[in-house]
Amino acid sequence: MNNLTDTEKYSDEAYGRMVNALFWRFPSFQKAGAEAYKPGIGNMMFFDQLSGHPHGRYMTIHVAGTNGKGSVASMLASVCAASGLRTGLYTSPHLLDFRERMRIVEPGSASGSREGGVRYISREEVWNYVQEWEETFDHLDLSFFEITTMMAFDWFAAMDVDIAVIETGLGGRLDSTNIITPVMSVITCIGLDHCDMLGNTLGEIAFEKAGIIKPEVPVVIGESNPETDPVFERKVLYTNLSVPDFNGDRNRIMSLLTFADKVEPSLWKDSAGILERMDLQGKYQARNLRTALAAVDVLAAKGIIPGGITAAQDGERDEVPAFRREVEEALVHTAGRTEFHGRWEKLSDTPCVICDIGHNPHALKYNFSQLEEMMASGRFNRLTVVYGAMADKDVDGVMRLLPECAEPVFVTAPGKRAMPAEEIMEKYVAAGGDPSRAVCCSDIRSALEAAGVLSAVRPDAARHLVYVGGSTYVVAEAVPYFVH
């Protein structure tokens, strides 16, 4: 307890120093990149034993994937809370406050005045946890993510949650969260990202994500792919071959596996209406919604949430079961109900500023397509894209997708992992971009100024569309300029 909390009593200033020390003394991937990644869960399992296996005191849902896992995790947390379950939600990284990583979505109606609200871990609770366990952090040489994961597990247990939705940090097989045995596993999609740590092919990355699959636990895969489907099928089969209840019955074993895009979830016929009303307005949310709906069916089949969720037929809205309406409303209000930020979030109306943390080609092709559709609508006559990235990202692939009409503002994101704006410019030019249309900036404030969003209101502002994205850290630095 000498370096993080010393002998000080709690104060806001001491708390701030302690959290900053956690980031740097036990490096986080957010700050240090690959050098903070500690593959393997041996230390985490020992830490879990010392902690008394807190995650065993409530049900869990485990969510992995290259893109969309935060959105799907938040959708499922919203639905579970609407079902009357006190629901923990563990996600990473955070945007503005370290405590965003662990929150509780209180049970209650998603459509009426019985809205449950969100509770975050308090600063005092973080302080007390670090004081209690700091010597163990040192002894086990734990990573920042290992520390925060067990902190969340312990806090959820102390808060007596019924269920917790747990998002993996990186990969799955060797991720710190993979000590849990969930009631359901979800793998949203597979794309080429973090290749230096997870593999250079979709199959290799799928193998790492498939590591969260456990015996007798149903798994929902968001997107099927000829290269990755066999990986998931083999993992489910081999994981369950020795389970006595299945007796090697391949058909029964494979019944645990659901590909969301190969089935029609119970509420999928209503998806257009849900998507139209949803507070998560990214075009890519259609894929995430289908994954979440397939997972909701599994939860209902297991009796974790009420059953009887069936799609509405024409003219039958008045006959719809009440709980099904609650599920719809929970999905529609996912961002508001779980306080989920940074996914196609509108920060300003004049000009229209949208931020999104999509950071690889798999995600950004949907975002850029949506921007092009918005421009084609005639509402806007100017598009500015503020973009920054980490050095390990496929920026070449992103530059090939950048809308031709865009005026790029390249920015060096915070942190030593960032790719310099000038290097992004080089990749933009190599992809055929016109350097006279682009600007390089060294920090977020100057990038926003170059985009014209911090200046006084201009006559053309109403027709100016600004997209801020790429790295999570670009979005995190930009948001405070719009939150008052």
C-alpha cells in the first residue's frame, strides 16, 4: 500500500493520483499497448481464488468479438434489467471516467416511469478495493485489466447483482475475463484486428475468440463465415464430447451453437421498427441487433428471462405480450438505459457532429457508407472526417474506404501507441487521396478547430457534417468539448 494509496485518507485528489498510478504502474493496454498484454489466465485464477470466486455468486453472460461486443453487451444488459434482474455490465475501455468500466443497470420498466437507472462504482469503493489488495497486485505482477476485472467481479458480488454481462478485453481464450462459467457465450463477429497478438487470419482470430466457449454453455455467433464457422463448430463439439449428458451425440452437442444470421430470432420481424426508434443509430447496429435478439431467445429458452417472446403479426399490436414490448423498449433505449456512449453518438446539431469508436476496416466500412448516404440525401453539402489511429491498426485499409467527398483532418491520438498524423497522411496519399484536401493536427483541440466545430456559428454550419472517430482515445478526448 506504499505507492498507490500510501497512508493518505481518501480525498478526490488522492483518488485521482491513485487511478493515474494504476494506469502507469500496472500498464493498461489503453496506455501502453502490446507491452501491457499478458496472455494467460494463471495469475487471474489465483487472484480469483484469493478473492473467493466472487463471479460464482451471480449468473454471467460472456461477450467477445472483433466489433460490436460493447453494443451487444449493452443491449443484453438492458433486456436483462427490463426482465427484473439487477444487472452488472463490465466493458472497456472507458471514455471519460475509469468507473464507466463497471456499472449496474437497475431493474425496472424500459418504457414507463419505473426506469431503473444506472449505478457506477463509487470513487470510495475503488479506493478501498485498491487499499485492500495492493500488495497482491505487486506480488502477482497483475496487469491493469486483471485488476479492474476482479474489481468488477467483486463489486458486482457486493452489490448482489442477479446477472452480469461481461465483455472480453482482447481475444477470449487468454483474456482475464475467461475465468467465468457463463450461462451463455456470445461472439459477435470476427475481423482482422490486433493481429500481432491474436493471429493473421480470420481462422486464427476465431480460435482465440472461441476460447470463451465452455462445456454445456450455449453460444451465439453473430456472423457466419466459411473461414470461421468450422472453428466454432469444432470448438463446441470438442468441448462437449466428454460431457455425460450429451454422450457424444453430435446433434445434441451442436444444438448449443446458434449462428444469428442463419436463424430468424423471435423478434426479428419487428427489427425494422426497433432499429428506426433505437437510440443506437449506427447502420451497423442491424447486425448487432440480430445477434442480441438471437441471444435473447437463448436466455428465454433457459428461463433466465420470461419466455413467450413472439413476433407481431399484422394488425396484432394490441395482442402483443407485455414482456415482449418491454424487450423492444429495452433495445430501443439501450444507450440511455445503460449510459452507453461513443457509438454513432450525435454530439452537436449545428454543425452535425457524430462520433464513433469504430477503428478497423470491418467497422468503418459501415460508418463511411452511412456518411455517404447522409451526404447523398442532400441535407449536407460538406463532410469533414476527423480521424486518428493507433500504430497497430490497418490504416491503409481504412484510407481506401474513406469517402471521396470527405475533407480529412488527421490527428495524432493521445498516447505513445498513436500513429502520427503525418504518417496517416502518407497512407491517405498512397491510397489516392488529395493532400490539398487534408490537414494534419497534433492534438484533438486543434483538429476540432480545423474541422470548424469549435468556432462561432457559421452560416453554412447547418449543412456541415463532421465525423469524429478512429481510435477510442480520439473520441474520448473530443467528447468533453461538447458535454456541458
